[in-house]
Amino acid sequence: MYLSTSITEKGLHMESRVSVISIIVKDEESAAAVNEILHEYRQYVIGRMGIPYRERNISIISVVMDAPGDAVSALSGKLGMLKGVSAKTLTAKL
């Protein structure tokens, strides 16, 4: 069972779920694109934490969302298509 709330988007009833997207940015040139994509989904973001790991030359970002599954999947997919970016999603079973 998932924690869900009702979200109406364009007149459609959609189930919202709590998810975390973990992002590792290995290519610094992709950082601006990552931020642009996250900005597109800002209405679903509960919180975000970014950690620059300078010793490894990477950045680690965790994004907590309350969103329909399609929005979470789309965001994760867009991020994963960027050069030097890995994204994985975990959805809460509540």
C-alpha cells in the first residue's frame, strides 16, 4: 500500500506517492541541465539535499517528492539521459 493523496492535473484524478530520487552527477557540465529539469518538477518537490564530494569530483543529490508515479518516472528518466548523470528512484510502501 502506498501513501497516496489525490492530485488533479488537467482535470484528471491521479494518485500521488512519496518517492526519493538519488542522483549522482559525474560530469560537472551537466549540473545546469540537472537543475533545469528539477525546476520543471518543482511543484512536486518536498525537499532537496545536495552534497558536493570534491575528493571524488562528483555531486550527490537527493530529491524527495510527493507526485504521481508518471511524474517521478519522467523526471528520473530525463535525468538519467544526461551525460554523466545517474538517477535511481525509491518509492515508499506506506
